[in-house]
Amino acid sequence: MAHLELIDAALGGLLAGWDDDRGLLIITSDHGNLEEKGHRQHTRNAVPTILVGRDHAAHAAAIHDLTDIAAVVRRALKLPA
């Protein structure tokens, strides 16, 4: 559980200090098995995604699964699709 407490503290500090005017913060993972510490392969478990900052709700509405993350990042950075 110490590793979860470390992650919690790091995320808490990041979110507490985030300035929405600086842009969009996206926190996600490519694994959905944090609760299964002994499982080392990808699973089909849901992966939480946290969006904070500028236009977060509009960007969140475009995310339905992990494959949508890259398009949201490109759009947020104003890069070509």
C-alpha cells in the first residue's frame, strides 16, 4: 500500500498546485489493473482518466476509451490530426 500512498500524495500535490489557465492536465494509464498487484499483463479493466484545466469537460466528452487519448492530446496542443 505504500506505493499507492506515494501516488496519492504526488497526484494530490499536482492537482492542488495546478493552474487551469496553464492548460490541460491529463492523467491516465495504459493498464487497468492497479488493484491486482500480482497481474503483470494488460487487462480489460476500466482505466480512470482525470482531466483538469482549460476546456476539460469538452475534452473529456471526446474520450470513450484509451484509443481516444492521443486525439485529445493533439487537439489540446493544436497539432494536426
